[in-house]
Amino acid sequence: MTKTLGPLAVGRVIGDVLDSFVPGMKLEVAYGHNKQVYNGHELMPSAVCARPRVEIGGDDMRSFYTLVRNVLTDPDAPSPSDPHSREHLHWIVTDIPGTTNASFGREIVSYEAPKPSIGIHRYVFVLFKQKGRRTVCVPPASRDHFNTRSFSEESGLGLPVAAVYFNAQRETAARRR
């Protein structure tokens, strides 16, 4: 297993959400001006309520990518001890030109901010390289019970080229200060 997959394996993203893959792309996710997403770090829900800035690498602007946040997904919905809604879909952006950011893509599932109610939840951003433009046309019927592997297979996306995740848990009034 490559060194960059280590945190994804330790955090059980590899296994629960994704199969093992060879990372081949830069994926940088940041909320606001200074909340960079790093594998396994905790972010407060109040800090991730607005859509993040997502920058990707790529070969050139003629390559297109699909970003799924869980893809953004929450594999721990509604709670880590009983994830019966696994995975909950938070966001899908397709047709993102390489070397740009998600704002240049086509949002097919609008951004939904994380709202963990019980326990620590993982929120996973997964980047797939598309075979061409408009590879993904139809949004999933529901945000609940989303399956990243099935979505990838049905859309002809193959294995991811990058992934990153963060943890979040419900904020109490004292933690929001």
C-alpha cells in the first residue's frame, strides 16, 4: 500500500467507502481562508457549513473530473455505531477541467453541510477522472444509502485518483465559542 493511502486505511475510508487505489492527482480542499482539510483532522461543523474551495491537479484542461463528497459522503450516518444510512451524499460536482477548481464544474447534487448528531463522523472527498465530458449526467435518486463504489461503476469512472477526509462531531454550545 502506498504511503499516501495510509491515513485513508487507518481511518477505514479504504474498506468502508473505497477500494484501494493508486493516488495520481493533487486534491486540495479548504474551508474559508485557513481550514485546510487533512486526512483524519477534526473540523467543527460551524467551520464547514459553506461550500469548500476544491482545487485539483490534472494533465491539462482537456481532462475532466468528478468530485464526490461522500463524495462528499458520510459513511457514518446517522451514527458511527449504527450507520444504517451509509453513505449519506453531501455533494457531487462533475466536468471539472483539470488544473482548475470545483467552481468550474457542473454541480449535480448541491452542497449539504455536515450535521453530525451522534459520535464522530468521517466526511470523504473523492476525485474520479472522467473518460470524457458529461460522463455523469443523472444525479442519484436519494442522498441516503449512496454507494460510492456503485456510483463509480454505473458512471464508468473506475477507481478514484485522489481522496481526503476529515472528522466532525456535534458541537455543543461551549465548543462553538
